[in-house]
Amino acid sequence: MENTVVIGAQWGDEGKAKITDLLAQNADIIIRYQGGCNAGHTVVVDEKTFKFHLIPSGILYKNKLCFIGAGTVIYPDVLEQEIESLKKDNIDLSGLKISPLASITMPYHIDIDGYSEDTAKGAEKIGTTKKGIGPTYTDKISRHGIKVQDLFDEEGLSKKLDLILPLKNKELTHVYGLKPYTKEEITSLCQKYAKIIKPYLCNDWQKIFHEALEQNKSILFEGAQGVMLDVDWGTYPYVTSSNPVAGGACTGSGFGPSVIKEIIGVSKAYITRVGEGPFATELKDETGEKIRNIGHEFGTTTGRPRRTGWFDAVVAKYGALVSGLTSMALTKLDVFDTFDKIKVCTAYKDKRTGEIFDYYPTNVNIHEFLEPVYETHDGWKQDITKIKTYDELPENAKKYIARLEQLMGVKISVISVGPDRDQTIFR
């Protein structure tokens, strides 16, 4: 397998974990390159469901190096829960490695995130998971963050806390009206966090990565969230705080762009979104509820019902551009098995002026005036969950796939017709 990036091509929750899990069979190294425990990746193996938040999905295979990269943020308490859950299922964790350069989510990050989201109203509400992700990245960028390697440097950590904690406590008390933390409290927590991470700390990552290149080992880069939630390219400010796009695989992993050969985007046969923000094809009717119930569209991390809508080719074409997709994996095609008609959004129309947009308008302020331009396709009205090859698919399903390819300008190379590993068609 050539070195490959797997990214979400919509607003996250597209089924990246299943695609990553399938590709990980032929990879030597799997790297999670951004995000934190706000992500929820679900893999179903022999009808058993595994839910990942930070650990790379490839951990289900033996003899794989699963690396949590520098671009991630780690809340050790949640990481520990995930590790213990996998241990109970007798999953081998000897291949799990953590970058010393990853950032640590502290309790005050979660306090601030929760306060900010709970007190926000209307247009100010972002719809975060309240896991402290945004505040952790904020401190990273402002150079007030704690990295994994700091947990193992007692003197260096002490000096850092002497600089950071007075500023953070001032912010907690004067801006948010929240309780401050003592240096002793944070130091004690950091000692606890160090014990959790120590068995997996990978200080020799440079040596491992050099050897991987010299030995032509295959590398799989796993992203979280999706293109439309990218902090630079998504529907800002209704975005995550990192770069899920393919470019983020380089900045978050430690490998340069010349290493990457394939970029696979993952899209549902429809589209969903969690949280606030524009969503042109959203269905707030019985059809939207039908998609939600058949597709089990509830957040892995939050349990929140996902907003659902028809496939948006404008979004798909935009995602293909900004991430340089070489192919697409289409998931949950089987959700439409009972549908008479299926719609696809091909453009947006400005209700004020009649202007047609066949590209994605990045100014979210105008989206309230945009309505989707649809074309309608006939459904296939049969169960496709046991189909193993593309040729066996109903003609109307193949027509639907071909039309999506034409609209996106990207070949659909993988088609998922169910949650399990073997419910996958490779073209």
C-alpha cells in the first residue's frame, strides 16, 4: 500500500474509522495527526463495536505501530479510559506510541470550554463537544501550552507553571468567574498524567520515522472531524480548532508532503452535521428523521442527534479541491435501500438575487439566504447490504454513484454497504 491519508470530506462522522481500519490491514504505521477526544471513530468487527476517540483505529491489528502525533491534543483521563476499555477486550497495545510533542488538555481547558459553550446563545453558539479542545489549541498557539514531554521534566514543568498558571488563574476568575487552580494541584495532576502516558511515550520517533522511510514501510495517516470543520477551510467560526484537511497530516505527524501518495476522502451517501453552522441541504422533516434512524445518526462522543440532509455535491467538490483528493470512499449507501427518490444538491441559489453558486461560498453570513438546487434520482428499492462486487449493485445505485463522481470530479474507489468490515466493495 502506498502512503495514504484518510480524511473526512464533509462535516465529520463520515465513517473514516471503518475505511482506516480496512486500509490498516496493509499499513505498517498508522498515525492520528490532529484533533483530540472530541472525535468519535466507530469500527465494527464481527458484529462487535469498538469506539475510538484518540487511539488510531489500526490498533485492532497486531504488529502495527499506532502513533498519536504532535498535532493532537490529549486529555489523559479520557486516554486512560480508552486504553482500559481496549485492555478489557484483550486488544494488544504494545504498538501504541505517543509523540512527546502532542499537547495536553488540562482541567482548566475543559472548564473554559464548558462555560463558553453553555453561556453562548444563538449565533454565538458553536456546538463544541465541551472537551476542552479549543482552549487547548488556543494555549498551544499562544505558547502557554503543556506538551507531553513537559510531564517528564520536573524542573522545566515547574518553571512553565510559574509563568502560565498566574495568567490562567486570572483568566479563570476575572473573565469566567471560575475557580482557580493551585500549582500543587496542577503538578499532582501532571504526575498522574505522566504515569498514564509513560508506557507509550515515544521519544525515539525520529529514528523510527527515518527507518520507516529507508525500509519503504507503508504509512496511513488518520484524520479526525472533516474538511468542512477545518479551522482555516471550514465554515468558520463553526469549526474545530485544528486542520483535518490533508495538509494537516504533514504538520501533525512529522512527515513531509513528499511522503504522501494517496489522499482518500470519506463521504456518506447523504450528509450530516453535529453542532451549529450552515447546512444547506438539512432536512427537518420526516425524511431527515428517516435518514437519522436508519443511519443511526447519533454522535459517538456526545450522543447528540446529528443533523441530516441530502448529499451536497458543492461541499464535496470543495473538499476535493482543498485536500487534493485522489479518490473517494462512499459510506452508508445502504441507508437509501428503501427510498423511492433520492435528491442531490448540485448548486446553491441566492433567494435575494437569483444568483447560482456552483462553488462553495466561504462567507457563512450569506448562507441563510442560500437554498439548494436539487436533481432527483430513482432509488433501487432493494437490500444491498450483502452485495460484494460493484457489478452486483442495482443499476440505479450505480447511476447514483456515477453521478456523484461526475459532480465531484473524483472517482469513488470504495463503497460501504453496511457497518462491518466485510460489507465493503473495492473498485
